[in-house]
Amino acid sequence: MEILIGIIFIFVNVKGETGATHMQSKCRNTELIDGVSVNCSGLQLQSIPDFCKKNNPEIDLSIPPNKIINLDLSNNAITRIAQNPFHCLYNLRVLNLENNDIKFSSYNESLFSSLVSLHQLNLKRNRDGFVNDKVFGKLLNLEVLRMDDSSGNEFGEPFSLLTSLHTLDLSGITGKCHLRHIKKITFENLIHLKVLDLSSCMIKYIDNGSFSMLQNLTELYLSYNHELGFEPLQNITFNLKNTKIETLHLDNIRCFMGPGTTLCREHLGELSQTSLKELNLAGNRLEWMEMGVLNGLPKSLEKLSLAYNKLSTGMYAFEYRLLTSLKELDLSHQLNPPSIVSKIFQSCNENQDKHSCSTEHVSNPFIKSERLEKKSDLLITFYMPPKLEVMHWESSRLYGSLLKMGIKAMSLRSIYMKNNIWYNWIGPLYGFENVTTVDLSMNFCNNISTEFLTYFTNIRNFNMSGNYLGKSLSLDHSGLTFRNQLNLEVLDLSNNGIYILHNGIFANAANITHLILKENRLYKWDVKIDHMRKLVFLDLSDNRLTRFESPAMQNLEDLFNYGNKNLTVDLTNNGLSCTCSDIKFLLWLRSFKSNFKNFGNYTCLEDSSPLHLSLNLLMTSCKSFLVWYIVGSVSCSLVISLSFSYLIYRNRWKIRYLRYIANKSLRGYHRLQSSCSEGFEFDAYVSYSIKDLAFVKNEMIPNIEERSDMKLAIMHRDDLAGEIQTTNIMDCISRSKRTVCVVSKNYLESDWQDYELNMARMEGISARKTLNFVFLILMPDVCQSKYPRKARDFIKKGYFLEYPDDPVGKRVFWETLRNEIKKDVVPASNI
């Protein structure tokens, strides 16, 4: 029983697998407007299916053969072809038999005889590259033929019948090609050709005028025929003026190894009479060009590539401006040779160049110097081709500072100069007003001046990535660097070591759509961007941001709600902070998660856990601490307020004094600093209560002023008219050598005298550097009780006299007081 079950299981399994194989091996059909496209590629077919046979498992039986217009049989294992397998596919237009194992040389002329509507035929990468010419005789509508030629075949007379054939692809890049020697008769039967691709065909010899009979030829590709060298260039270009040539690729026609080469006028002289629009001379070890080579190129030339050479500076460079129709110039990858491995293992023996360039020196009329507004300010100006639109100068080891200079290139729109060593961008660069795209990435630049981009007023796409501009941009507080880039749309500042950008750095760049700041060291983001209403993508990934502050959140929220609602922000790989103090930010982030790229992949800095999971835990754990946060915040605020109030109260007199000094300074007041009596207007200012005025008039004035040459400042006698009282008090104190306070009970009860005593104290401490500036007269009504608290610091130091009751004591008192006033006030070392 178990054996029977096993046999059934195996049978079912094998049957299932067989059925699956049949499903997988079936051709795929696509309905087109005027027919059906059948794709049988990659099915390991060993023969071409019979599309005319009704019972065919490989194809859909519901498709009539006359409906098939495209048939792809590439990448199979087809080795044999049945007799006339395409006899019913008379509407077939495209047939692809590439990459099989078919030996076409063994088939006769009837192979494709039924394909009367065929337009495109691909036979590349099969067993041999030889095809009987008669096989193609019936393909009268054939337009594109892609095939191998590994035997150096000549295209015989049957090809002359193919009057519609305009493209012949023999390229060894996509197939197998070994022509070696092209003769004048090789393509004489293909006079209708427009495109001829002979790249990587191991060609070494080309007879003179081999392409001159191809009157309709517009594109000729001879790239990667490393043994050609420059010697056959005259043969290649001979009488191309009889063709319609527009594109000529002569790149990589020299061996990897060898000395630098020179291009002479004779090499390309025949091209001057053509209508050539594109010329590619890349990868030829080209080091120098004879004067007149560029001038001799046709004026119709629109695109020129000299990339992957090792051009040195020479006078010939100033002839570029003579290419009056040139729109694109590629000088990239100079001094970037192939790898040493490629050089060593390349088997190559190029033709020796027998041409020698003229050593005649030609003066240079193409560089000019212009003067700016300042006559001493000389500006070097380079004149470019007048219609030049695109300039490639990448990876060419250009080294130095971009200093002040100018160009004349009114049509220039794009400049690509990445991967050089322009390490210092100073400028300004004149003549760049029409440029819209600039790539200065990977230039090791560590400084950009605020004047560098002054004249890039129309720039829209600027790539500055891969430099070291972090420090330079961090010093721009006012947005001067990008102040004139009003039309800027895409700005790439990634991988620049930027750690901070100030708020207004992009203040004038309101039209930015893509702002890329990834792979920097930003730890804070408070850049103002809410004016960028067209912003589509803000890339802050791979930085050190832990959170957004409220202004940054409000900026983005305004854009999410009122700007571009499809704005996407990328914070991937930033390690966001997930603590209770960050809940506001995290909740805001979650509320706009649809605007944050890869939000589900954001992680927390603390434990690398997914942010959306950590937020739910925080919401629970942080609730229990909310009351304590509130109590703590209120308590801290109360303690700070009380402490601040206490400090203000304790230093209230000092604050009042400093305010007086500040007001006087603003009015041009300068304090007298003399330590002798002659340096002050008064010898002493008398501070007294209005109720003790009689004592001042009847006792102090007679005993001090009338019995000596001293002068007292008496408020009710010497104050300045028109000034407020507080100002008068301070003026009198500052203009007096000493201050004498008549301290009675009336004095102690008066607010004004309290003000005078404390202001005198502050004058002594701050200006005179001693409390001895103030001297007290303690009246009998004060002496009979405890000394007043507000005057204890003076009494403790002995700066006082008690007024006596008896006449003898009064004489001694006044004599002592006069002597005390006369003393010089000496600053104390420690008050």
C-alpha cells in the first residue's frame, strides 16, 4: 500500500513539473496597434517553432501567423532551422535571432525569402559571421541589419538590391567582428547606407576613400579599433565631402600604451568641406594639437569630444572659439589613463603615424584683458565658442583657486567640472549670468567666498556635494552666499561636513524644489524654509539631528499645510531622541508621518528601537512624571523669581546710582577725579532734614564757612534751577569733596535723607573707593538712644562726631569737624 501511494505521488509530482515546464517555455505575446509581438527569448529553444503549424505547444494557437509583426528568438540554443520556417510570416517586420548557435553559411537563399515585409533583422552572436549574400536578396524592404563579420567578407552584388537598407551594424561591441582591412570595394554595393557601425572590428588598414561612395552616409562609427592610430585618418576622411556625414566617431583608435600623440592639420584636413556636426576623438592619448587643427574643422560642428586624453595647455586651446556652431564640448577625464592591468594585457600594435606637424608659431589673438570700473582692476576674460551650451571638464585633475575671471559665452547653459581639485572658490566669476546648471562636486573645496556666485543669477541646478564647505557656510549669518540665486531649484550640499547652517542662509532662494543636505554632521536645524513654497524634497538623512525645535516644526508645518502638500522630508539614519522632553516633537512627527520618507525605519538614539514603538511606551511612562514636572517647574520659577527680587532689593541703591552715572555719561558728564579740595567745587555737601534747616543756617554755616575758607553745598541754597531733585542731590554729592550728614530723628524719618545717605554711600564705594567720603554728625536726640541701623557701617568705622550740649564741647566739635572736612579722602584697599 505504501509503495502504491509513493508511485502515485511521484507520478503526480512529475506531471506537475512537466506542466510547469511547458508553461514556462511558452512564448509571450503582446498586442500592438497593428499586430502582435511574440517574445520567445530565453526559452532554451533548440529549433525555430513552426508558426504555420496548428498543433504547436510553444505558441498561442489563437494568433494567426499573418498578425505577427515582431518576433524575438534571441538568447536560445537554436542550432537548426527547418526548410523555410518563416513562409507564413509575410507581415513580419522585426526578427531577432541574436545569441543562438546557428550556422548561417550552410543555408541557401530561400532562408528569408518569405519575409517580404521585414524591416529589421538581427543575426549577431551566432556560430559564424559569414552569410551568403544571396540570402538577403529577397529582403527588399529591409532597413536595419545587425550581423557579425568574423571573416572580413565583402558585401556582394545582392546587397545592391536592398535600396531601403539605411543601417548596417557590424560592431564587435555587441557581436563578433574581424574586418582587419577595409577596401574601397567592401561597401560599394551599400550606397544607400546612412549609418555604418564598424566599432571594435579589429580594423588596422583602410584604403583611401573607402567610404566616399556612400553618398547618403550620415553616421560612421570606427571606435575601439585600437590598431588604427592616426595614420589612416586621411584615408578615412578622403572625399567624405561627397557624403552627408554628420557624425564621426574616432574614439579609442590607438593602443592603451604609448607616448602622447599629436593631431596635425593633415590628419583631419578633408573634414573642412563636410557638414559634420559631431566628432569624437576621445581616448587617443592625445597630448597636443597643431595650430589650425580646430580652425580647420567644419564650421557646422556642434559637438566635439576630446575626453580621456592627456591634453596639455597650448596655444591651440584658443582656437575653440573659432568653432562658431559648437554647442557641446567634452574635455573630461584628462590625465586619467586606463588601468595598468588593461595596458599590460592588451595585445596591440597600432599603425605608426608618418605625419609630422608644423612647428610654425602662431600668435594668440583669442585671450583678452578687460578693465573693470577701477582702472587698476584687471580682469582676464576667456572667449568661448559663441553658441556653446554645454561644457564637460570632469575628472581632469584641474588644480588651484577659482579667482576673479570672466568668460564670453552668451549661450552657455551647463558646466560640469566635478572631481577636480578646485579647492578655493573666490571669484567673482563674470559672464555666467545665463548658466542654469553647474556641477562642482568632489573638488576638495574648503572655502567659498560670499562673492563667488554673484553673477550666477540664473542658475537652477547646482551640485556642490563632496566638498568641505561646512566651516565656510557656517560663517554666513546673513545669507550672502546665495543672495543672488533667486531662480535656484535644485541645490545639492550633501557630504560637505556641514555641522550648522544659520537661519537666513537660503533667505533669497524661494524657488528651491530639492534641497539635499544628506551625509553631513548637522546637529541642529533651524534654517528658515517656510518661504520655499515649491519645495518638493528636503533630504536631511545621515546627519546627527536628534529633534526639531518649535520654530523648525512650525516652518515645516506651514509648508505641509499651505505650501507643497507633497513635500517629503527624509530623516533616515539620524538617531532621534526619544525621551519625555521630546514627546511634543515625536507626536508632531507622527502626525505628519506621510510627509517623512521611510518613517517606519526611524530609530531612537537611546536604544536603536523603532521610533513608532518607543513613542507608545513613552506616552505611558511619561504620564506619571507629569505632575512632578509641573510642580518642579512652578517651584523653580518661584525660587528664581524670589532670588531675583531679593537681589534687586539688596542692590537697589547701587542700581539707582549706576542709572544716574549712565544718564550723566550720555549727557557728556565726566567725573572729577582729583583728590585735593581744589579739584571739587565744594568742600562738603551737607545732607540734612528740612526740619533741621535752622541748625544748618545758624550753626554750620557760621562755624565752617565764616571761620575758614571752606565752602559747603547747601541744597536749599546751591541747587541748580530746572533740574529734578534727585539729579540735584547727585550733582551736589559728586561735586563735593566730602558729604556731611546731620543725623537726627527727623533725618532718619525722611525718605529724601534716606536717599541722600545711600547715594552718598554708593558714591564713596564706587567712585571714591572709601566710606570715609561720608561723615556723620549725630544729634543729641539720636545719641540718647541706640545708634541708627542704616548708619552703623559708618559708625563702626568711626566716621562720626556726636554734637555736644555744652559750649566748650561745641568749640572742640566745630574745630574737629573743620579738620575732618579738610582731610584728603584716601581710597581704602578693602571697603
